[in-house]
Amino acid sequence: MIRDITLGQYYQADSVIHRLDPRVKLVATIGFIISLFVVDSWVGYVVAALFLIAMIKLSKVPFRYMVKGMRAIVFILLITVVFNLFLTPGEPLVSVWKLTITKEGLRIAVLMAVRLSFLIVGSSLMTLTTTPNSLTDGMEKLMKPLKYLKVPVHEIAMMMSIALRFIPILLEETDKIMKAQIARGADFESGNLIKKAKAMVPLLVPLFISAFRRANDLAMAMEARCYRGGEHRTKMKPLCYRAADRIAYGVLFLYFAGCVTIGVLL
Amino acid sequence: MSIILDHVDYVYGEDTALSVHALKDVNLVIPDGQFIGLIGHTGSGKSTLVQHLNGLMRPTSGAIYYNGEDIHEKDYDKKQLRSKVGLVFQYPEHQLFEIDVFKDVCFGPKNLGLSQKETELRAYAALKQVGLEDEFFYQSPFDLSGGQKRRVAIAGVLAMKPEVLVLDEPTAGLDPKGRDEILDQIAKLKEETGITVILVSHSMEDVAKYVERIIVMNRGSVLYDDTPRVVFQHYRELEQVGLAAPQVTYIMQALAKRGMSVDTSATTIAEAEQEILRALHRTV
């Protein structure tokens, strides 16, 4: 039940995209998201869709994994579409009772839906092809200039990687405790909201205790290995760009330039 | 009254690159009142198997019958089943959550919809069954020692008065004294109440003393299913799957090899002692 959550989970495969430097993927994801807001025409979205489909094909991640991630935002998507559809003023298309669908409304609703789903699929492509650790490595390196502004870049990256590392552990733990309580006759599914919230207590208390215990253990283990922050710390496998990464930057640049051109011209 | 597993298969993460075939064509009959040891190396599928017994996991294919009824039938009462097949998970002390020991043990019977009085009676009886002293009843479960916490957690399941008690590695992480205490308590409980007990472990030594039947799992399938005597005769094969027979078996085998006429199927130290003395033409 709980293992079905894919948003932000790594899918193991051996592909060009998987092997790219995490910095490239981070920049590409940000670039892709910006490009979605730069273009505002059908041509632009077709280009974005083609780019996205090509990347998914290259990544060897089954398409249904992306769709699974979409499930989490179905609700948001629905609200966006409904609101845009009925509340945008303009030339009326269909009118039933007090609700009017306008031409502009339809256009914006569809565009928003496409934009949102591309956004989610694009960013889940990054997390599906990059291990959390290399992702934070990439972030740390990208944000390095901020160090001169006294931003604790290393500490933030470390916190992020620990947080990410704990997601699957805590999910597994949740699954285990849930099963243990179900075995004791607990019921997490039926009843009204208050009853359901109350039913969470036997799950949340042990989960919090175990999270604290694990955090404590981890802190101990880190201290036992003399961890003391980012100062003068070197990496065993430092990130460095290779030929494929440069080509990827080139492709990204071409795509982005194309999108800007479309955005300006159309 | 029994549990029957009919061609049960279970695959983790089906249709993904990481799918694992955790159970392969498992067929078992678990009659009432048996004391069974379920043995297997880490990752052999024993924990997966026991979670099928009370319907927490649904087999990918195959069926499970409890008292002749398919537990995955649409209108089968799973809650009722879970009170009949009590499952104590690995490290059960991690599931404790109430403010005191007694309340925590009450959780199970309360979920069954029993009256306050009945709930408390059962909780009290269960705590007595696991041998916890009265003075601990109103303490926070988090202030107890590891062994005591585990007893409380086991009592939490016992309070539902199960007909079948499944314990997944009940001695993991306990010191030898704590281990013997827990196992002795379980054996005593079995004797007093006559319930079916399934003891999951990776240590033959632990179970040899208590159980009447051993099921050995290897890579998701049942390798041996027989009395300890017969299973331990396969000690060479057991070693190959990462398990070992009790030390007594090795001693008896070594003695037999040296020409002593002993019966090598002795499973406990007491039996071995008898055998050796007999071979030496002496009696106790």
C-alpha cells in the first residue's frame, strides 16, 4: 500500500540520463520548468512535449512510473482546471445555468493542465534517474558560490541528503508498524475523520520514537567517525564534467534557445 | 481447525526491475495444537510467509484457508481472523505506544469490541502469562528493559486470545538469559493453553529444544518439513543453505564416526546424555 508512492524515488537503470552529472540534470530541470513558462503557444508545448518524451525514452524509465507520480497532484490539477474553466472572463462558448465556459477559459485550463503535468513529469524524471545522494552532491556544488554570502551550503546539503535518505526508511517503518497494529486489530480505514485521526495515534507515536532513535544513532555514528561539518572536507568521488555532460548542456541550450525564440515570436 | 496454504506464491514489486520472488509454491498444512519451528536464513521468505497467515499480505497466486474458509474471499472477516491468528512481529517492542503498559495491552482486545471489563481481564491475564510483575503494569512501556518491553508486546497479542500464535524471531537482540526466559515462557504457555505456536527463527539451537515439527525455508520454498530428528539428519544440506544443526547433532555425528554406537538423531542435550551413557553401558 505505502510502497506505491513513487514521487521522488529513484528508479534503477543504466541509461545516458542516469549517468549524467547531477548538476546537468538539476540545471536541465530548472531550465525545463522555466521554458514551460516562457512559451505560451501550442507550438511551444509541442516542442516541450517532444523534448520530454525524448528524455523519457533515453532514461529507460517506464512511462507508467511518471504517471504514478502524477497521481499525487490529480486533485490540484482538477481544481486548477475547474477554476480556470469557469472563472475566466471572455467570449462565452457554452452556458449552463450560472456556469459559463469561455473560449479563453478553455484555452487557459488546457494550457495550465499541460503545464502542470509537464512540470511534474519533468521533475520526477530527475528524481527517478538520480540517486538522492548524487542529487545533493550536485546541489552542494552548484550552490558553492553562496558560501561567500555565509550560507552554510554544506550543512544544508547534508541535511537534505539525510532527509532524503530517511524517506524510504521511514516509509518501511510506517509499513511495519501499521501491519503490527493491524495484526492487533487496529483499523486505519473506516470511520469518520475524527475516528481516523484517533486511529493514527498507535501509528504515529511509535513512528516518532523510532525516528528520534534513528536520528540519535546516526548522530552518534557520524560523531564516532569524526564528522565536523564541511570545512576542509574532501570528496571521495568529486563531481567532474565529462563529454556527455557537455553535449547535454549543448542540447539543453538549443532547446532553451528554441523555446525563447518561440516565446518571443509567437 | 487448521491453516492450509495451497500453492502460495508471492512476488515483491511485480513487473519492476527489482522484483523478488519471495515465496515459491508453498504448500503447508498447520493443524491445531502443534508447536512448529519455521527456520530459514535471512531473506529466505519466512517473514513474508507468516504475514500471509493472518491475511496481512495477499499471495500473488494460490490460496490460504483458515478452518476451511478462503481468507481472501470477499466477505471474509479479516479482523476476526487477525484475532484468531496472533502475529508478533520482529522487534515487537517498536509498536508500543500507550502511556502505560496495561493500556497498551488493552489495545488489541479493545479493537475487538469487547467490554471494558473483559478487556481488562484479558490484559491482566496476558501480562501474567508472559510473566510480568504487577509493579510494572502502570509504568510507561518506554521505561522498561528490552526483554520486558518484548513481553509486553507479546502480551498485547496474547490478550486477543489467539488460537494460533506466530512469533517472528521473538529472541532477536536479547541476551542469552532473556532469550531462554522468553522461549521457556512460550513453551509454558503452549503447554497450558494448547494453542498452536509457530516460532520463526534462524537458529536451530533455539527451536530444537521446544518444537515438534520444523519447517525449513530456503529461497522462498520449503526445503524440509518434518520432525527435528529427521531434519537434523540433513545437517550437511542445512549448512549449504546457511543454517546449522544444533551442536548436539555434530557431537553425536562425530562420536558415531569414531565408532561409538550412538543414535545420531538426539536433538537435545538431555537426549544426547542418555544416548552416550547408554552407549557406555551405564544408566543415569
